[in-house]
Amino acid sequence: MATRTDAARSRTTLFGFDWLTVALVLGGVLCLYYLTPLVSLFLSVPPGEILARMTDSTVVDAATTSLLSASISTTVATVFGLPLAYWLARSESGWTNAVLGVVVLPLVLPPTVGGIVLLTVFGPGAPIGAAAASAGVPLTRSLAGVVLAQTFVASPFVVVTAKAAFEGVDRTLEHASRSLGKGRWTTARNVTLPLAMPGIAAGVTLTFARAMGEFGATMMLSYYPRTMPVQIWVSFIELGLDNAYPIAVLLLLISVAALAILNTVAANPWQ
């Protein structure tokens, strides 16, 4: 018995160190790799100088464009994404895996490729893009183009996360509601949605944060009006790294706020 215990104990150690300690040390190296650049960003420029630059008109315009477009994109993604997420979570169709693959595809596409794909549909040379431009609603180099790019790249987050939230709802509660004569819509509104809301809120938060940080597809489809990521790139190319700091810090603060929401109001999808 003692021999078995000693053998089991030896498998949980490495050179005399507990495996959990080894895992912590190795993982700590990666965490330091994450945190060191973030801390360095805040230490590179005095806070007063960063705050002063944030009042610059280009920074204000870029922040306004990003907040407005990301809000619209998140709303569009939520309105169309929640029904799709519900269908994926509840449907027994053989097409669910194929549809889920289509939803996830923008997540694995390089953002610049996503922008090119969108240009083939909404670009000035494409039928839809040309018709929209003729009607006075250009879909490139406009706020509409920014929203299209952000929605394409960010909307899968709300679909995938809400799907997981719907799947986490106890089906017996829905069956109980249906047995009382309630329809599917009434059951979804009064039972499923409230129980899945923390997960849905997480998906909406992730979608907004991803839309705020979208760069590649936006650059391809709509260089103007400039969003914050695009303005960071322009400032870096034209004026140097120091001039890109203010917007970078602002985007970082937005990311931290999104993380805080995920761990408080919403349900963290990674826990």
C-alpha cells in the first residue's frame, strides 16, 4: 500500500517540486508576458501628457466614431444574433453544425481578408455597393462601412456566447412552461431569456469590445471616418509612437472595463 502511495506521489512531482507549482511558474511566465507591455504603456508617457492629448480634435473624433459605430454594430449583432443563437441551441436540424461553421468563420478569417470579402459585396464596383452609392448611401469610406466591417468581425461573439447561455438553461423549466399552455415565444421571453441573460450580456460586451478594436476589415472597407484603431495607425505612421499613446491607452481602458463587466454584471464565458 505504501509502495502505491509513494508511486502516486512521485507522479505528482518534478525534481522535487509539486506539479501545480511547476504549472504556476510556467504559466506565470506567460502572464508576465501579457502584463509587462501593458504596464510599460502606462509608464512610457506621463498621465498628464496623455490626458492633455486626449482633448485633441483627432482623438475626440476617432473616439466618437468608434463609440457610435460600435454601439450600432453591437445592436445589429444582438438583434439578429440572438434569434440565431436560440435556433442553434434548440434546433435538432442536421444543419446546425454547418450554420455554426458559417458563424464562426469570421472569427478565424484574417481581418484584412474579411475586409476584402466585404468589398466584393459592398465595394463601389459591386452591384449592392454601386446601388447604395447611387442612392446617396455609400457603403465605403462612410460610417455605414465602419458598421458593416465591425458587424462582420464582432457579431460571432454574441451568437456563440448566447448559444452557450441558452444551452445552459434547464430544458425541464421550458417544458414545464409549455405544459402549462405557454407558447414557445412566451416561454423564451419569460423563462429562457431571463435565465440566459448573464451569458447574453457577456456576448454583447465581447461584441462591443471587439467592434471598438476592429482594424483590418475597417481599413479595407472604410478608411474614413477614422475609428480609434485606424487613428492609432495613422498617428504612428505619420508622427511616431508617442502620438499613438493616447488612443492606445483609451482603448486599453475600454478593454479593462469590458473585462470588469464580464466578471461582475455578466457571466464570464471562460469560467
